[in-house]
Amino acid sequence: MRSLFYLLILFLGVTYANAQPNWQGKFEQLGSELPTPNSYRSSSGAPGPNYWQQRADYDIDVELNDETQMITGRETVTYYNNSPETMRYLWMQLDQNKLSAGNMTDKTSNNIIRDSVPAKFLAEALGGYGYDYEGGYKINSVKDAATGKDLPFTINFTMMRIDLPAPLKTGETYKFSVAWSYREYDRMKYDERGGYEYFPDDDNRLYTCAQWFPRMCVFDDYEGWQNKQFLGRGEYALTFGNYKVRITVPSDFIVGATGWLQNPQEVLSKDQLERFNKAQKTFDKPVMIVTESEARKNEKSRSKKKSTWVFHSENVRDVAFAASRKFIWDAMAVKVGTKTPLAQSLYPKEGNPLWEKESTKAIKNTLEVYSARTFDYPYPTAYSVHTADQGMEYPMICFNYGRPNKDGSYSQRVLEGMVGVIVHEVGHNFFPMIVNSDERQWTWMDEGLNTFLERETVRTRYDGFDVTSGSPRGIVPFMKGDKNIMRPIMAQSDNQATSFGPNGYTKPSAALVLLRETIMGPEIFDKAFKEYSERWAFKHPAPADFFRSMEDASGTDLDWFWRGWFYTTDNVDLTLEDVKWFQVKEEQMDPEKKNITVKQGDLAAGNTKNKANDFSAGPTPLTVENTSEDSYRDFRSRIDDKAIRQGLKGKNLYELTFRNTGGLLSPIIIEWTFKDGTKEIEKIPAEIWRLNEKEVTKVFIKNKEVTNIVIDPNRETADVNVIDNVFPKKSESKFDQFKK
């Protein structure tokens, strides 16, 4: 029967304005805003047939001195030139130089002085003024590994150029060594990603060592050498390789690091070794390798001996480690596909009882959910390490906050915060540790995608936890903010102030939730997201690769979506501008269209508009005339006017006018409430705006009378103003506004 209404609805529903003086091309293709596909990166979003990437293998010896907090090391790097270019120099990152005297971060920071300011804030604003700390690397030597000769090098703030003795051609490798040292910093004074926490009650430190060695910059087909300075906010672009790392610490320390421990029999006691081996075969609950009572006893130890912990890792982009004599240690195996990675947690007694209950469980949940949505976790282990104030990620190891009160009690908020940060940081193993995007350039490509999957993990594994953050509903306060100080998601991280957190984390996550739940549907979205993840595992994707892969694998043109959500600061604000209600009049018509009569009981012809802004005035009568040949010419023979009138008999026609007040295109979700109390949800794709970005009108046919209409009833589109989303219109009191 619906086909009989087609031409009528076409006539009634297409009321787009021909002229659009404010047209902004919101539904046009991204076109030249994305790089041209080539043999390295294809138009489908997949790596091209000639895709290449560099490789760097590391052999590192490092010693941590607990008395002086000095880290001293020597690394030998084997660099593989897989590019089509000949290289005459190499670039390394010296991220610890962010804390050196005269660093670029301090030189370019904005700060002011008020008449009253806390000392800590003033010290941070002045680059650590008043702290007894000299930061930055001391580069002791850079040498050719084969000849032992010194290599010329130049330091440019957080970057170091090494000039090669001979050009490095395509397919060749070069081996060189760097000797270096720096003093680890107090993390409670410097808001950085590594450092140590000092515990005065037992006179111990807990070290989380990150960016602790000079690392190769990325050289790729997209922009050559990654050459953006490390200013503190934009994180890292790193090259994959294999690592052999020997970490020397006091012999009463426990160490966790990127990679698999190669010499447990040398660094663990007999009991610890037995428990470590047992944990690798235990799937139901964590095995305590070092108990809390053992850790408390160890806190009092001050061994003068040294132990060297040896870790190997393959196909990773970085290495971090944690070390302390305070560590409690538990672990359990996790089944992921054909692999059984070991989930391991290291934490001081200050983390209990919360960490003993929740940390390793959260690792397990993360590995299982993320693997189902992307690819099976490929590494042999994943650590979660407790710190007071951190949330930071590295391959196979991450540092996480979530400390209970001194009496062991903790709130639901602390529990949810701790679980959330562990899931998030462990999840970073997938983005960007494996799907290796450039964090220095595109924060959202790892943080945003990871925040989305963090929310999915919490949503599916932790009943009752709040999952507002990272959702369309949760991003509304930011989206309705001051556009004058906003930046779009695609802005580089160091160039954002108030927008950095939302644009890096919660806004892209909210966009993906909207894409999955409302625009594409879970089945199509999940297949596309998995396709992107598998395509770019252990490779270096750029934004266009994500955009194109999601479209290619879903069969959905999303240029309008990327353009609005990622390239602008527009917000969603749909207004239900007008509602009209019609019913078709019952007419007796003669063949010559003479002597038209209306049956008794029809509504008065003068009722043409719902002037009361509600349904109390009743429907407007609608006359359906016979279709003239002039109107449809050759279509005339196909039209059965009587059948159309008969089909519409007793139906309710509702003409809705929508205004795009916020500028960001959006699907339209309508909740209809009928006179009998039943409800219906109807979704209109965002393509309805393609001919008019500002205003659209559409007619809907309903069998039952409607008493209430709500747009976006479940707050799934991030509409910043839902007051104008209802009909009949409701007046809002000042108290209602205050509650919001």
C-alpha cells in the first residue's frame, strides 16, 4: 500500500528551498582535504602495494642507582633503511630534554602572576623554579658501532641529528651506539610521564621509567622525518623494532618492563619462580607472586648487591620499566585466540585492597574486549603498575593511578576511576602501540579511538559504572562552549588549550559512539573498525587511512561526518521548528470534478494551522484531487487516484519542519507518542540535509493520532539544546534551567 502514496509524499515532502545563500558545502566530499592516494596508501584506506616503513633494533644496558636516582645507559641501534631514499643523517628523540635548562616548552609557555598564587603552581609556571633538579640527557658519546669512531651529532632541543659516515642506501642497515645518562625526577613535583614517587614513611621510591633512552624518530612516506619538538602535550611517533634490554637495579628490587623476562631463575627466589610459572597456567584468578607481607618485609631491606633483569621484546615501538622494593606482584593467564598472554600487576601496599581485587581483572577484561573488536592481542604479557597520579602507556606496560584511603577504604568514584584508567592505558597497547599512529600530530587517532573502546569495555564488563564520558550525551557541555577558543579535532595537540582533552579523548569517542549506535549500526561499524585495525596493525596509519577504511569496509559515504565532527567546531542543535497535522477529507467527486461535497462531520475548512502550538486545534483538512495529465504526463496512466484517497482514509499526516541551528549535520531521531499511550522511534538519516543544510520539511503518515513528539529522546546525537526538540512546546521554568 505504501507505493500508492509515493507521488503524494513526493509532492508534500520535498519542500527544500532552491536558494541557499549560506551554503557551506557541509555535504560535499572531503576531496583535496585528504592526501591523494598513491602506491603507498591506497584510496580504500589500506596500505598500498609499495607501502614501506623503517625499522630500528635496540640492544640496551641500563643501570638505576637508587642512592642518586641516576639512570646510566648505553644502547646499540641497528637502523634499517627500507625507504626508497638515500639517507645522509638520522634523527633521534631526546624527550628528557624537555626538563633541561632553556627548554622550548618553558621558553614558549604563557604565564601570568596574580597577587596570590600557590607556590607549586608558580614553580610549575616558571619551569620548576625552586626545585633542586637539573634535567635533560647528558650525551656521553655517539659512535660508529663497527669502527668505534665518534660520529658528529647536533642537538636541537628534544631532537638529535647524527651525521652518517657514508650515505645509507635503500635496503642497507647501519649500526651505531649512544652512551647517555640523566637524573630521574620526582614525579610528585614535575607533572611528567616517568619519574619516581618517594614514600617518606618507609624511605623508599617507586620508579616508573619512561622516555629513558634516546629513541629513533619516524621517517615515513607521509612527511619524511617526524620533526615536531616534544613540548609535553603531543606524545610520540616511534619506529618498530626488536629490543634486548638489561636493567641493573639493587637486588631487592622487583622489576617489570616491556617484553618477556628472560632470566627469572636468576632474579627471583625459588618460591617466586614457582608462583611465576604457576601464574602462566592459571586462568580463574590471579596468583600472588610477591605477597603484601613479603613486600612489607622487603621495604626494610637495603641490599648492596645488584641484579640484572633481562627482557626481550619483538616488534614494539618503545620500552618502559618500573622498579621498586615496595612491589606486590600478582599475575594470571588470559585466553586470547590461540595465545595466553600473562596479565601482571605491580603495586605497593598503599594500593591495597583495591589493586589486589581489581587491577589484573581489568587487564583481562581489556585484552578480551579489545581483541574481539580489533585483533588478538599479540604480545606475551601486559603489566599494570600502580602510581599515585599517573595514567601513561607503553608497549606491554602502563602506569595507573587509583589509590584508596590510608585505612583501605575507597569510594565508588575511586573504583571507577581506577578501573577506567587501567582499561584505558592497557588498551593503548592496541592504539598506538600496535596501530602505530603519530601521537605528536594526531592525538585523537590513539586517545580518541582508545577512549571509545575503553567505554565499550566498561559498558560491557562493569554493570552500573558510569559511561557518560566519551558519549554524545557526555560531550554536550564542551560542544556548547565558546567557539572563539575552540579548535577542531584535527588541530595538532600542542596548538590546543581548552580543547585538548575533549578533542583528543572524549569528542572523537562520542563521534564513534554516534557512528556505531545511530548512523551505521553496531554490526556494520564493528566490521569496519576491525578491518581498519587489522589493516594497520604494526604499521603507521594517518587520518585519511582511518576515514577511508571506515567508509570502504562499511559501504557508507561518511565525508559529511568527518567534515563536521573532525574539521569544524560546529555543534548539533536541531530545532523542531513547526508541526502541522492533516487528515484527508472524504469527498464525493463526479468525473468532471463538479459538485464536490464534503460529508458531514469533516473539520471546518478554515482550520489551516495549529495556532496553539499543540494538537488541541485538531487536524487541518486536506483535499486530495484527481491527478491531471499535465501534472505527470506519461505517469498519469499509473496513478489510481481513488486508491490513494482510499488508502489515506483515516490516516494522520504530520508535516514536521526541522532547523539546523548548530550547524553540525545530524540524523533526526523522532519519538512519536500516540493517543493510546504507545510510542514509536523513527530514524531519518543525515542525508536529509543534503539539499538544504539549514532547514528541511518532511511529511509522515501515522495510523494513530499523535499526542507528543520528541527529537533525540535518548540524547544520542549530542544535541546541545533539547528544549526546542519537543511538540507540544513546553515552557521551562527558571528552576528547570538552574537544575541543568
